[in-house]
Amino acid sequence: MSASTIAGFVGSGLVGLGLYALIVNPEPLKKLLAFNLIGSGVFLVFGLVARRGAVGAFLFDPVPQAMVITGIVVAFAASALAVALMLRLADESGCIALDPEGGTRLDDGAEDT
């Protein structure tokens, strides 16, 4: 097995693991982490596509590399926005889940004095 094949399997595994976590976990932060895991797998596969698509004097195809760099920046910005929205949700509702009836309250462990 070549290094490209192993990296392809790792990228596929990251996407599969992220999809599983996205479906199974109800908490918004875990869903965000799972979505970032999917993105990492996709970026790895795109990096392999850039390596295999090389022609001529270039070692790598620059178009998939540009897509990966742009995707990383967009994923970081989207993750920061999602965390800010989750913090706002926690401040407004006092709940860290999207379902207020089934979610964990932020003041469950606090004692009244």
C-alpha cells in the first residue's frame, strides 16, 4: 500500500467517523466538532487529489490546494460563528441543548444560598 492510499483511507475514515458522531450526538458542541471532523477528512482527500492531478513541472495541482486553503478559512469562520451562537443560546435560555425540555440546564449543579 502506498502512502496516498493510506491517506485516502484515513480521510474516508474521518468523514465516516464525523458522520456517525453528527448523527448520534444530540449536543450542539459535539455536532460542531463532528462537522469539523468531516471537513478535515474532506480537506485530506482534496490534498490527495491535488497530488494526483499534478501535470508538467508542478508537483501539485494548485487549484485543489487553493480550494483547501479557502475551505479551511471558511470552516474556521463558520466554527467561530457557531460557537458564538451556542454561547448566545446558553445565555438566553440557560440551556446548553437545542431542545429546552430534554437539555441540560446550566444551573443544575448550582446551589441556592
